[in-house]
Amino acid sequence: MSKKKAAILGATGAAGQQFVEALKDHPWFEIAGLYASERSEGKPYGVAAKWFTSSPLQEDIAAMTVGNVEKAIHDVDQYDLFFSALPSGLSKEVEGLFAEHKPVISTASGYRYEDDVPILVPEVNAPHSELIKIQQEKRGWKGFVVPGPNCTTMGLIISLKPIYEKFGVKSVFMTSMQALSGAGYPGHSSLDIVDNMIPFIAKEEGKVVIETVKTLGAYDQGSIQNAGFPVSCTCTRVAVIDGHMLSIFVQTEKPCTPDDLKAAFVEFNDSCRKEFGDLPSSPKDAIVVKNEENRPQPRLDREIGDGMSTVVGRIRQDEVYGQHGIKYVALSHNTKRGAAKGELMAAEYLMTQGYF
Ligand code: NAP
């Protein structure tokens, strides 16, 4: 099988670099084009991108010339699909232009809240991909836009999925401790964040609330019925480079003990392995449970499953709701699972379903 030619929009940023990293030696896709702003136009990628991911940049990619996103539409026929890591505002403006012709798999929020657009995470809501046909018919597009969720929502929904299915959910409270790379490059100034944490991230909490109930919603005759539980959250920024940590409390419909939850996670992993285990970016375990009392920790655990596993620990019964309340901590790599590699896995899934 010849590899599909992929172009990355916003290739020089934090999420864009992770697309470059995730697509390295990929068996189904190859990087055929790199695009960013006017600032990067015409430069070799190795010069335009301030490379800060943990593994070295490949020489052939470093030598590729970066194009301007504004002009990329003229090259649309050269590619089979686009991965977008554009700033949110720009994504709304630009991704639709490309989707008229080709599939666009995006980390950005521009299209997430449109009724005909799935926020696709294969392990959570694979049937939502049915919306793609409706999107194409409604908009007259040959391609489509499929975004993933916000990086903070990712660890929440993956860990909630088995709880929601097995025990039912009445309400969710979550507090995030989010990594610096979540704000893109260069992000906060060192004087703002070293020796500090910031208890506010613009627009983040609203995104988590809406995306959680949309992604966990049911696909029914051409539309998504949102999951019917309330979500309350507080999002904070901490001095960690990668890995969003979430402190989660779930009020359940049915009783759920810590042992019940661990068993539900094992069952969930088995079913994910069965359904998605053949996708190159799928982790061996969607959820990894750490039993040590002081884990997960971002520095030690974010690369588990190549940055694709959601790492859960501190599973405890809630003191207020007893067996109808469970609490835990979840860690998810924000630029891998919560952005590029997570989107790559969605693209792999869509390819196996014949969408391109
Ligand atoms: P970033 O580090 O600031 O990178 C932004 C990218 O967009 C760069 O490649 C930049 O190119 C390009 N760009 C900026 N303005 C542009 C313009 N006017 N025209 C064309 N290209 C332009 O941001 P990021 O953190 O990677 O985030 C990218 C997207 O992914 C955002 O929508 C974000 O919400 C989403 N996301 C990020 C994360 C994360 O953890 N970082 C996780 C999930 C989703 P230049 O280098 O040439 O300026």
C-alpha cells in the first residue's frame, strides 16, 4: 500500500511539532508538506520551528521548506489529507476551505461545536464518525473536518467512558493542573510561571463542559444527543512542561467501589484493544492504573503508552456520596494524546472505515 500524503498546517508550533514527531516512520501516512505563518514562509523547517520535543528532528524533515498556510490552498491537490494545528480563531476561517476538497483532521476548536461535526476519539465515540457523511452533504464538501477534543477534555472523557457506560453518571467535578506546552510556544513568560501556578485559563472551562457531554453523547439518526449530566470544572496552569493532571470526582447512578472501577477499566482496555488494537497509534492499554499512593506524576508517567495512555491513580471512594461517589486523578499527555498523536489515531480509524 502506498502511503497517503499528509500536509501539516501550523507545523512549527507545539502541537504541529508533535504531528511531525508522530508521523515519523508512520506505516500509512507520510509528511509531504509543512505550512505555518508568513513568519516561517520559505525557511527550512529546522530553522522556522524552535524544536523542543524530546526526540531529535529528522534531517530530511528539517530540510523541508515551510509554506504559508494562506497559499497552501493552491497546493491542495498534492495531498491526500491535512492535519491542522492552527490557532483556534484561524482554524474556523481556514479548515473549511481545505475541507471542500480533502479531509482535515484538526487539534483546533474552530469546528468542534458545529452540529454536523464529530469531536472524534475512537475509544469514546467511534459511531459519531457517521456525522461526516451528513457534514459533506450539508456543506457540499468532498472532504470534511474532524477535530479532536481540547487537551484537557481528553483525559477526562477517556476515563469517564467506562464509568458512564457501567455505572451511569449523575455529575462530574474536575480540577485540572495543566502543563505549559498546552499554551503553545513560547507560552507564559518564566517570571509568570516559575515558583507559581495560575488559577485561570481563558475559555478552557467552557470547552471542557461542552465537549465532555458532546463526546460522551449518543449518535442517533444523524445527530448527537448530549450526555445528560452536568460538569463543573476549574482549570489551572502549573509549571510542568507536558502532561495535564486532572483531579476528578464522579457521582454515579449505580454504586461503584474502587475495585469495581478498576475492573471496569480492565474491561474497557480489552474492548479497545479488540476494536482499535490494529491502529498504529493505539496504545496497548487505553487506561493504565497506578496503585502507588503518589502516582501518576507528569514527569514519570506521561510517556506511558508512548504518550497515548491515560494514567489513572488515587482511586478512592468519596466520603460524601459513599458508594455513589468515586474520585481519582488522571494524567494525559496534552500534545500527544490530547493533540497530534490522538488526532493521528482518529485519522487511522477513519482510514480503516474507508473515509479516505
Ligand atoms: P502554537 O505553539 O502557538 O503554534 C501555532 C502554529 O500556528 C504555528 O505553527 C504558527 O506558525 C501557526 N500560525 C500562527 N498564526 C498563524 C497565521 N496567522 N497564519 C498561519 N499560521 C499561523 O500553538 P499550539 O499549542 O501548537 O496550538 C495549535 C492548535 O492546537 C490550537 O488551536 C490549540 O488550541 C490546539 N491544541 C493545542 C494543544 C497543546 O497542548 N499545545 C493541545 C490540543 C489542542 P509560526 O511558527 O510561523 O508562527
